[in-house]
Amino acid sequence: MRLRIKFSKHGVLRFIGHLDVMRYFQKAIRRAGIDIAYSTGFSPHQIMSFAAPLGVGLESNGEYMDIEVNTLTSARELTDSLNKQMVDGIEVLEVRLLPDNAGNAMASVAAACYTIAFREGYQPDFLTESVIADFFGQKEIIVTKKTKKSESTFDMKPYIYAYDFDAENQHLRLTVDASSAGNIKPALVVKALFDYKNQAFDEFGLLITREETYTNIGTAEDIQLEPLGFVGSDY
């Protein structure tokens, strides 16, 4: 049986990298006594995959991982068993039983929603509702995306699915492409916004929370986003 587990990550644990989070869950699953399935071969390992690795320094309310188990009493019991092993900062939110034809979490990711706030002393005084509307209302938003090996210039606008601005609290919410083909980082959008207003940008000033991770139940032309937990059922 394949299960999809949703969890949150907050506080100092935002500085823990993806591989350490994976090892943490491997140990927590063993301590919780969950009958997880193991791969075959010379070096068996727990059958587990994560949807979209979270960048160091980011918090999240919508992380997902898939595991395979041999036996299961109920999703509620598994959730409670795992949460008894969790440290402050990580909480299992829900467990769903996946249908046989469901794709794995990583391959299913289409988009993610983020809330971007600003650290004390880094709040920009130029951000207003009209500035936000003008920026996202452009026909194109040309940016340069850098990797370790190369950089490319492209129009980012088609990969921004939704935005909302809370002027009172200076919070920007973005829903952007998070697939392996697109994968728009929220900091890249905010940098483009600062560049649009000819303002100096310091990524350290951002406080980013991933609110949800989505799959596309529509088509490439007609995108219909649903949380990854939408797939599957209670057990």
C-alpha cells in the first residue's frame, strides 16, 4: 500500500536541509514501529520519496512524501504514531491512501503557493497595491535564471499562476510553477519586482513560507491545480 503524508516544517528546522529531513523521517518511521516496505537488493532501503525538496531557510505548511507500507491499521493511527516521534517544528498533518495508478509525489508536482514576508528592517516602502498590479500586469516579465553551470533569460509570466498582496502586512502570496520543467523560485519573482522599481534587492530580507504543493488534474493548456493530498482517500 502506498501512502501520501503531508507535514509542516517551521522554526529552527527551516535550516535543516532536505537530506537530513529524509534521514530524520527514516529514523522516526522505525521508532514509530510503522511496517514500511523496503527495497530489495544488496542494500535495502525504505521505499520513500519526497514531492519537492524545500530550500534551506524556508518554512512550510504543505510538504509531502510518499511511503510504501506492508500493513496499515488506519491513517489516524499512523499520523498519531509519527507525531509522537516528531520534534518541535515538524508535524504530520494528514495521511492519504493512494490508488494504484497514482504517480509518485515528485513526478506529480505542478505548482506551489508561497507567502513572502520581510524581515524587520527590510520592509520595502515602495510596495503598494498599484505597484503590484502594474508589475504583474506586464505583457512579459523577463528574468535571468542562474544555475551552477549556466544562465538563461526567459519570460517568467506564464509560470506565475496567481498572486495576492496584503498591503497592511506587506505580505505577497504567489502561486508559481514548481514542476521539474519550470520550477520558479519565489525569490526570483521578488527580485524581478525590485528590479522593476530599480530598488536594491537582498534575498536575506525575505521570509518565505511554502503554503501548499499542487498537482495538475487538468491539461497543459487548461491547468487545474489541486493539493497533492487531493489524490487518495482516508483509510
